[in-house]
Amino acid sequence: MLDSLKGRKRLIRLWFDQERSCSICQQMITKSSGWRLYHMDRTIDGGKDTIGNLAMLHWDCHRIERALGLSGACPKKRR
């Protein structure tokens, strides 16, 4: 996503929609903290690659979310 202007705009929009914080730990997401995109409904299971299905999480929060399968821990973003 970072390679194209459209991708950057999506990331920035997602970041602002989440109030610049991780949905799991509620800590701020910064360039130095790093992030991963999390699909709330996995694409392999039919989930879309749209902003409504994505969440920006810290690396460790993403790993924990996937490992424990906490499907409800990552809430849908507010509009």
C-alpha cells in the first residue's frame, strides 16, 4: 500500500478513522512503533480488502490477535 498514492491515502484514512491508535492496546500507532493491517473477516474466508474490513494494529497486537483467534477483540471501526 505504501508504494502507490492511492495506497497511502487508504492507510492515512484508516489511521485517522481509528483515531491514530491500535484497536487492541489503544496505544498510538506511529512510524516508529510500526503497524500491520488486520483483515477482520479474512480474505481467504471471503472477506473484502476494503477499509471497512481493515484495522491497523501494532506488530505484536496483530500476532496475538491471529494466534489467539480473538475475532471479537478487534472491533469494527466507527463511521
